[in-house]
Amino acid sequence: MPRQAAVPIRPVESVLEFIRLMWSVDHELQRVSKRMVTRIGLTAPQRLAVRFIGIRSGLTPGALAELLHVHPGTVTGFVRQLEQIGLVRIHRSREDTRRLHLELTAKGRAMNRRSSGTVEAAVRRVLSSLTPVQRRQASATLRRLAEELAVE
């Protein structure tokens, strides 16, 4: 049977193309996150939580929720899982015993250093290929989009 010639696809409106690309990124983030569970034992959001706790030892769960842009209840689940697998230690504040602080264990510090096979490694590769101006523009675009979507 003869092959039919490919029908030219009309250019997609730029807004729709941008949304299509965002869905593509979201899909790949989910796919890599699932693969990370097999490779390193953490999802991408859990890995990001470990990275933030490593950068800011003593971080509170509430501050971590803000950094990750998730509900505090979601962070509670992350932190419990990270504590159960021995990556995070939770301790109470000396000044206010109601306030909890998070720190990495030795195992958590080792995980914090690892980067191969993670979303972070892919992002690092892409960012390293961009100029500083391009990185600032990309960050500004994503930040503005997140702010606009938060209003919807």
C-alpha cells in the first residue's frame, strides 16, 4: 500500500504550543520522578525536600511547604517518609516546643550530595547550556506563570 504524504500541520497558536510544552515537561517530570524511586529510593519532590533541608538545616515543615509550593499536610507526609527511611531527623525548638525543625542525618547528607539520575541533574544540564540572561528570562517567565495560575 503506498504511503500517503504527510499532511502539513498548520502552526499551533503560540499560547497552545506553550501549554503543550508545559504538559510535556509535566509528563516527563512525573516519569523521571517514578524512575527516581527505583534508582535512588525517592520521588522528585522528596529529593527536592532533602535538598532544601540540606541547604537550610533547621528548616521548619511550614517553611519547607512554602519552598515546595505544597500544602503543609503534604510536607507532613514527605517528612514522615524521609524520617522512616533514615534521611531526616525531626527535633523540637528549644525556644518553642510546638515548633519542629528538620535536619538531615548522615544518610540524608549522602543522599543530598547525589545528583545523577535526578530531575535536578537534567535541569542543571539545561541551565548550564543557557546564558545568564536566558536563565533569568526563563525563571521570570515560569515565576510569572505560577503567579498568574495561582490567581485562577
